[in-house]
Amino acid sequence: MQAVWYWCRSHVGESRRVSRYDKRMARGWESKSVEQQQAENLGPRKTQKALSPEQKAKAGRKQALQLARSQVIQQLQSAHHPRHRQMLEKALADLNERLAQLD
């Protein structure tokens, strides 16, 4: 396809020559050919094993406990009051124990 050139005026009033071909080209396709991108998309994909409902539930509980643990650690790093720190340390110990039971 041959590029068609035209003049355009920018928002600051300066004129410049622009290729209409460049205006129509989708982003991301400039550096790779269409065939190459399609081949990459159709390549081997990582597939996860089908998990049983019990395994899914266990993984969900473990992820929730890990998230809660990271939140407690973050709060513990910024806690200044001794009683608040003590409460957070107990919560962290409990979460660690519950995570150990899941594994």
C-alpha cells in the first residue's frame, strides 16, 4: 500500500506533512508482522490442572490467609502503641499457625 500524504495543522497552529497510512495503522503492529503476532498467540499455552472443588477451596483459604498475613505485617511495621503491636503480633502468630495447618 502506498502512503498518501496530506497536510495537517496541529493544535499549536503549525503545519506538517502526515502520512494517511500511518494514521490508520493500529498501535502495536508497527514492529511485528501480523503473521508473527498470530503465530505467537497460537503458540503453546500454560494450562493449569483441573482442580477439584476441595482443592479450589483450600487454595482460596490459603490465599486469603496469606493476604491477611501481609496486611498484618504491614500494620505491624507502622504500629507504635505497645498494646496495638501486641494484638498484631498475636494475630500474626495465629495466621502463621493456620497457614501451617493448611500445608
